Amino acid sequence: MSAEKVNVLIEALPYIKEFYGKTVVIKYGGSAMVDCRLKEAVIQDVILMRYVGMNPVIVHGGGPAITAMLDRMGKKTEFINGLRVTDSETMEIVEMVLVGKINQEIVALLNQLGGKAVGLSGKDGQLIQAEKKLANWYDESGQEVTADIGYVGEVRKVNPAVIETLVTEGYIPVIAPIGVGRQGETYNINADYVAGAVAGALKAHKLILLTDVEGIFADLEDKKSLISCIKVDEVPGLINRGIISGGMIPKIQCCVEALEEGVSRAHIINGRIPHSLLLEIFTRKGIGTMVVK
């Protein structure tokens, strides 16, 4: 048993050397944010990454928690083309849940388990500058339809200075996907896209998306058909063939955008596996789907 533990450490050594001083942006979402056992495993992984010399940066989501809070307050949740309709009252609740609740819970757990974490939203230091995102889709007749769905945004620019300052001082930044508009208005932004934009702005070595699936499958019915590596130029074809569809589309798109901005590797992995971050980073085989340029 002791020999096995030693072998694990030896296997990890070249990866510890390779990633020492490198920035890794982690999109934290899905079951790993809800299940207490998984939540603690993710936080332990992040702290270990920091202690072996890596610079982890967390961007978190929180859609289910937002919906639950809206339900508690008697406010109906409406989605158009997968995007939450967000009026001013809903935006206040979204910000309260993401920044005031989820972000602080993650920061508290990181600090409790031995890390040094600081919570941020996109408003801090003009971190995430945003603009309004419209919902677009095609109706039954094939006509394009555009709708204003309120305070839903997309990233216009990321100012990484505040993140870099915290990382230099040994902190783990934890970022809520809230952006600020040109006139100071607040926007709710898809956390996948925020993670990709942050990774690109930091020229991170890796972007890792924690999801509730193993990765991307050539055939959803065949669990042995996991695609371990996808090149950027293969993505449009995989989307057109329906292999990448639904909620996986924004995830793969944010990976592509991050790679185009200078990120070395992007990974889509199953956050339901305890310590999946460590398995991806510190083992030869890794898990999930890797996206490369």
C-alpha cells in the first residue's frame, strides 16, 4: 500500500514541475457545487494545486440556486432560447445569490480548509466589462427572431489586473459571473463564457470546466465513445452533426475562444468524480475531453 502511494506521487512529479507557476482557470458548477462530498473534494484539489505552486482561479455558476431563490420569493422563472429573462428585480436577486451567497460560501470553505481565498464579482476593479446580450433564434417559418431579455450580458472586456495582484499575493480568486455595463448597469453572464474570457485575459495554461458529464461522446448511447481530444477546427463539424449540442455548445465555444486568446489547453471533465481536478492535471491518462488548437 505504501509503495502504491509513492508511485502516485512519482507519477505526479513531472506534472507538478510542468505546471509550477502556471495559471489554471476552473469553471466550478454542476453537482460539484451541490453535493457536500464533491464540494469539499473540489476545494481540497484547488488548495493542493496552490500549495504545489500552481495559480488556480475559480469562476463559479449558480443557476439552480438562483431559480430556487426566485421560487421562494414567488417570482416566476422564464427562459428564452436557454437564457433567463432577467428584469431589474430578478437581476437584484441574481446578484444577491451569486455574489452574496454562493461566492462567499466558496471563499469560506477554501479558507476553512487551509487556503487563502478572496471573492470577486465583475464589478470589482472593472474586472468584467459587459454589454447586453440579445436572444436570437429561428421560428417555425425559418425567420430569425431577436428578443431583449433584460439584464443578460456578454463579456466585452476582462481587466485581469485585480486577479493578477491577488495571485501574486498568494490568494485564490473566486469570481462570480456578474458584469458591469458602460453606464454602470449590472449584467448576469453565462459562467462558462466568463471562465473562457478570464482564462484568455490571463493567458492561462489551462481552462478546466467541471460539468455533470464525462465529456463529449461521438455516440451518446455508447459510453465507450468518449472523445479524448478535439481540435478547434473540428468543432463546427461536430456541432453541425449534432455530436455537440444543447448545453455543451456554450462550453465548447468558451473553450475555443480561450484557446484563440492564448490558453494552451481546455478540458471538459466530470465534476461528479471526486478529485477529478487532480486526476486530470496530475495523471498520465487524465479524464474527460481536451480541446486543443
